[in-house]
Amino acid sequence: MSRTISIDPVTRIEGHARISLQLADSGAVEDAKFHLTQFRGFEKFCEGRPYREMPALTARTCGICPVSHLLASNKACDDLLAVTIPPTAEKLRRIMNLAQLLQSHALSFFHLSSPDLLLGWDSDPGERNIFGVIAKDPELAKQGIKLRQIGQTIIEMLGGKKIHPTWVVPGGVNEPLDSDKREAMLTMLPEALTIAKDTYALFKTLVPNFKDEAEHFGNLSTLFLSLVSPKGQLEHYDGFLRIKDAQGRIVEDMVPPSDYPRIIGEAVEDFSYMKFPYYKPWGYPNGIYRVGPLARLNNVESCGTPFADVALAEFHMLQEDSGPVRSSFHYHYARLVEIIFAIEMMQRLLKDSSILDTRVRAHARGNRDQGIGVAEAPRGTLMHHYKIDDAGLITWVDLIIATGHNNLAMNRSIKQVADAYVDGNRLSEGMLNRVEAVIRCYDPCLSCASHAFGQMPLSIELKDAAGTVIDRLVRDA
């Protein structure tokens, strides 16, 4: 008789989710679904608020990556104001975004994923956590904590606090950088770069041990979406949208972020509170694509900083053919490359003589009835789209969250991993941990991504082959 395995909750991720695996009579996996089980509804309760409140409101979407929402929201507000922010303000915003990237990637790699990589997929789940990492390799654990601390400290020095800073405002930033803070930040970055390089060198020695995981952890033929610079280099704050296919061919290039509705559609399924974005010209669900560090590195030929460019060339060699790197397991590798890039780029920006310029904000009233802001969050491309009335009050909001872009790919990835490792006739905890682990490759931020599109059902029922309800998820109205 067919049955359902429920992995609830999915562990070592941000937010609340579960995985359901439908097993056939033979024990083989027939279907797999990734359920985001929390509902928050920012898109609706922001309606009626003054647009200038949106950065502070939407930053509360998440306590892990509030800076990403703060930046995308303020870029949408810049668009509403119809202003070009001062060059120094843009550089300061970039530094904060890179510091966010540093701390978030460090959290993902060291705290959430390294227990699997260092202790093993089948190790004792009571020890397979950051405390187990501390016991096995205390120096590595200290380095991870230090990297995240440096990123958070830079955010605090710029924004006044580590979580939910309000320093970035419509039109720029609300305070210039002083020389003491600049020197303090520059003093911290060499240590960060040393840690990043050492961790990268260590991980390269581990990669050959995970050939089987690289083969089965979300090794998919999908599109890849990200921002790129006008020169096609790695970009996290501004630039244009690029889409490549699984063979490395450019499908869309130099698309202005304001034109995203032409290429991105949004679908909904009744088993999740997370939207399912897709590449509109290919339709749903064929228009599956991935975002985040894997997509960003696949979409560029260079990073633009010395050591990151060396690491990028080595990253591209992971794929044996000439196409992009297709395994989601290599999100881990890509994060380490981006950490190096973030540190090198922060050093470059902070050494720029104009970084202490005091003109850091443009002032204006709402001059457009809609605004779009797009930036690269640690987990991928983040889109904020607002419409306002004549009084400057929000009438409509669309948030396409980085994790949401990956929703189709995450669902396909758990099916691929379950097919490879799960045998319903001899289940083990390690089998199910591998199913969870492929989700951790994407480093999902589910509190961010919980923005349902359209009407969602109040409950979901899982039934066996005879139609008997074996699981029910009831949602609050």
C-alpha cells in the first residue's frame, strides 16, 4: 500500500517548511513536494502605507537578510522619486550589500551546511550541527563565527545596528561615512580575506569526496537568472538581468530591471505558501530557472577582483562539458567564491577617495506612480515593485523573493535526491537527511518567500491510494 513520508520540520534552514514523499507499493518514490507552511502576506498589509515607510516595513520580512530588502525597497522608492542617487551614496549602499552577502554566506556555509560536509550525512543527528562542528574542528568553527561577525560589524558601523538598519533611505543614505569608521572597516578586511581564502582552499580538497552528491543534488537542466554589470561581470547591486540556458546560451541579455514583468511570470500551487516564478516565454512549469550564487557565477565570465577571478575560473572547471555548472550541490562552492569577491570589492570601495564625500542623498517627492527595485540578495535576485496613488500611498505591491525564484528547482531537486537515495523498504535517517540537505544547498529564506499570490486554500490533505486522509495541514484564515 502506498504511503507518505513527512519530513517536518526541514532543519537548518531559515523559516518553516516540510517535505512530503509519496511512496509506491514497491517503496520507490512516486512524488515529492516542498511545502512552505507559514503565511505572512506582506504584499497585502503594505497596501495603504506611505511609500516612504516601505523600506522599514519590508526589511522586517527577515532578520537574516534585512539589508537585501532595505536596498531593493529603497531602489523602488528611488524610482518613485525619479531621482539618481549621488555616486557616493551608491558606493556606500554597495558596501552594506556586500557586508550582508559576507555574513549571510558565512552563516549558510559554516553554521547550516558544514555539519553535513564535515560530519557526514549519516552521522548522529544529535551531533550533526554547529556544536558538532565546534567539537570536530574548533578552528574552522571560530573562522565561520569571525567571518559573520565582520560582516555584521560593518553593517552596524554603517547603519547604526546589525539587524533592520534604517540608514539607507529613498534618495541615498542618511549619513556620510567618516574616516574613523572607514579605517576601522579596512583594518578588519585583511583577516576576513585570509579566512575566506583558507576556507576556500579547504573546501576544494573536500569537493572530490562528494561526486555522488554532485551528481544527484539538484543536477538539473534549468535556466539561470541574475543581474550582471553592463560589462557582463558579477553584479549584486545594480546592472541588467541576464538569463542563460543549461547549455550556456544567453536567452535574455541586458534586460532593464524595470522590464522584469515581460520575462517573469508567477504561478501558485495549493501545497505551498510560496509563489512559483517562471520564465514567461517558456511557460509554466517549463520556464524553470535558478538564481543565487550558482546562477550569478554561471552568468558571468569574470568577477572583476583578483583572487575571486581565479576562484571563478576554478568554479567553471567543475562542469566537465563546456556548459554552466548545473549541480545545486555546488551552491556551496559558489558562496565561497562570492565571499572572496565581497571582501575584495569592499576593500576597493573603501579605498576610493570619494567614499567620504558628504553628498549622499537626493531629495524629491513622488514623481511616478510606480517604482521597481531589483538587487541581488545572498540567495538570489530580489524584486520589489510598488504602485502608489496621488497621495503617495501604496496601492499594490509585488515581491518576488530570491528563494521564490528557486521554488520549482527545489521541488525537482528533492525528487531527484529521493529517487537516488530513498528506499521505502529500508528507511534510514541518513536517507532523509540527504533530501533535506539538497534544500540547504539553496540556503532558502522562507520567511522572506512567504508571499502567496492569489487565493490559497485553508487546508491541504494528503491521501493514500485508497483515498484515506493520512495527513492534513490546516492553515489559519
